Amino acid sequence: MTTVLTADQTAVTASEKVLARLKPGVAGARGSLTVHDPFDGSPLIDVPDHDAEQAIETVARADEAGRAWAATTPRHRADVLRRWYELLVANAEDIALLITREMGKPLAEAHAEVTYGSDFVRWYAEEAVRPAGNLREVPTGGARLFTRRAPIGLSVLITPWNFPLAMATRKIAPALAAGCPAVVKPAALTPLTTLFAVQLAVEAGVPADLVHVVTTSDASGFSTAVLADPRVRKVSFTGSTGVGKVLLRLAADNVLKSSMELGGNAPLLVFDDADLDRAVDGAVAAKLRNGGQSCIAANRILVQDGIADAFTEALAERLASVRLGSGLAPGVQLGPVIDDRAVARLSGLVEDATQRGAKLLTGGSAPQGPGTFFEATVLDEVPADADVVTTEIFGPIASVQRFSTEAEAVARANDTEFGLAGYVFTQDLDRAFNVADRLATGLVGINQGVPSNAAAPFGGVKQSGLGREGSGEGLEEYQEIRFYNLALRPTN
């Protein structure tokens, strides 16, 4: 029977002090939402449950504050962002505790998210003072063309529950750097980290009305109302492809610039010549980071025949030793999945795969007791028509298939409507780049399982989304290009 480790009481006490620092301001709201700890379902704190009318009120206040912010200098915006970054770093322990309490990930992973999320603020503090623009000569002569980047305007930012800090800073920081106000709607399951991060942003000098966090149980009502408001000029969403399509339809009416980071079905390819230990380490990282609840998690592990037995044996051994429990328990490697529905869905995926002929090597069930846990699981020789292959797993299930040739591997990897991330493990440099170039994905990890970085443009192709977040391309998502045509006086 799998043992689920309980929380360290000292860490729980410390997290309660962080919760006391939050100022969610439920007074004046139409109702309230209770945020729960996924470890045992216990209530943490109440936040406002805003309705559509209140959301529109935040749009009006943010739009007004945004006019003054757009007129500030890039240096001023950079300095404010830098102070925000420093406050995030100074409060890293508190933020990590908050992430773990509301989302469930182990504290070590929460610390990694704080570093990752803070890096976006630091990056855009530096990027803010390097706005793009150039001077061009009209080909026929007699004039010069000046181009510049201008803030696009009020941005609606909708974030998911799985990375409550990083998904917020990855959107808020470039919006502020570009000179835009923002209305942020975090997931109702995990709004606390975003509230705290924006609270720190205000302490750093971000005007109080410039960034509004709207917590609501009516996500559809929120989106329908705010995206119809003519003051809104941009929407950025991270979440499922189905919801992204709905938002794109809503955005079409006002022709909003849209960034969509949507679902994934990431293939992880292990070739015969791969370093076995490195490939297993990478697969564990790509599969179990955040308990597999990541849009770039390895969804389909494709292993070449010659290395397949050794790889799956080593992977099963690693995942069988994973320790489950509260994210605040020492040594825990796998926290709870987000809710009961996730547990039921994961159980259904394992049952479907085994009924179709897959071999269950380890795990495969939900431990008894409090909390929404699911064991780290390895399924081998999974048939191509199993649900675990064709849908996004979003949990700690490693689904292994086998292949013979490189061409077969690439064809199977691309046999999906999604195209966010892919992974390649090989010691052949030519193969690494040739395969990476042929994968229909927006990003590829080569011999590593965690490819994301604030300095890189993150985003997918096909039904995995539109636009990019991070790097210089992420700033461009909040800018529009303008040009001025300057006529020159003819010379004698």
C-alpha cells in the first residue's frame, strides 16, 4: 500500500503566517470563494467572487491608470519592474509556501517556480529599455520612414492553476514593460499566489489601479463581459484548447490581439544511441515536473527497440520509488493532483490502456486516505489508440510506446493536432537537429527534460496556440507597430 506523507507542522505554521499577509478584500464583493488545500481539502482563505459588472468596473479603472503608465519612460517602468523582482526574491520562501498550500506541488518545486516566475520580471525589467524601432529610406527617395513600438493598450490576462506565479508574471511583466494596464483573472482553484505577487508589485511602485486581479467562479461570464468592452485591446490566455477557441471567438468581435498558449501532447523520443541515464533523468523531469500537470509534460514516450527494455525497466524503478505526500512534507517528490476529477480521469486512462493491452509496470491507482493523490505510473507497450496516447494526460502517468526507425518516430510524434513541446534524446548531433527540425512543435528539449526559460520564446503550433511568451517576442505581444513618413525637402 502506498504511504502518503503528511505535512511538516512547522511549514504549515509558516504558511499560515503568509496567508495572514494576504489582503484579498472580500468586502464589497457579491460573494466569496473558498480556496482549499488539495492535500486534504481543508479551507485556506476566502477571496472575492466578482461578477461581470464588477469585472467591467476594474476594466474602467485599469484603463484610466494605463493612460498615465503609457506616458512614463521606459527607464521608469524598468526600475519599477526591477523593484518588483527584488521583492519577489526577498519573499521567495513565503511565495513558495503559498504555491504549495493552494496548488499542492512539493516545496522544492514551488521554490523552482518562484525562481522561474521571478526571472520573467527581471527579464522584462531589462527588456523595457530596449524598445524596437528603426529608420528606413523610401525606395523611390524623397522621404524617410520611422518605425516605433507603442503599447497596445488594456490587456486581459487569464492564467491557469498549475503554475500560479510563473503564468502570471509571464504575462504581467511584459504588459507593464510595454506600457499596458492589465486585468488578470487567475484560476479559481489557485488565486492566492497571483494576489500576493500583485500585492508585492504595488509595493514596488506599480500604480494600484494599473493591475487588477479579478477572482471569480464565473469564468465564462467574466470573459464574455470584458472581451466585449471596447477599452480592451489584448487577450492572453493559458489553458485548454477548447476554452482558447471560445476566447478567440469572443475576441474576434472587437478584433483583439490574441495570445493563446493551449493544450499539448508532447512526444519524447529516445533513440538507441541515447545515454540511458541521461534519457531516464530527462524523462522523469519531463513527466513528473508539477506532478505531470504541465502543458509541456512528456505525454507520449517513444523509445527505439534496441534501448526500450533497459529504458522502461529503469524508468519503472525510478517512478516506483517516488514518495507521495503533502508538498510540505520533507522528501516528498509527488504532491496531490489538483482535484477529485483529475483522480477519476487518471484512473480511467490507466484502465482504458490496460484493457487495450498496455502493460502496467508500476503504480496505476489512487492511494486511500485524504487528498487527491495518484501514484507515479508507468505503462509499457501502449497501443496507439489508447486514450492515454491521444489526449493530454496532465498527471503522473508515463505512457511508453516503441518504434523501429527514425522516420517512424517522427511520423508518430507528429500524429496529433497539438504542437507545443517535443523532446529528443540521442548522442548523435546530426540526428538531434534533424529530428528537432522535423517535429511540428514550438519548442524542443534536446537531451533535457525542462526546456523552458524566460529568455526563450515559449509557444506552440497547430492547436497548441498562437503567439509567444518570454524573450523579446513576448514583449512584442503587447506592442503595435507604428510608422511615420517624413517627407524631405528636395535638394537643388
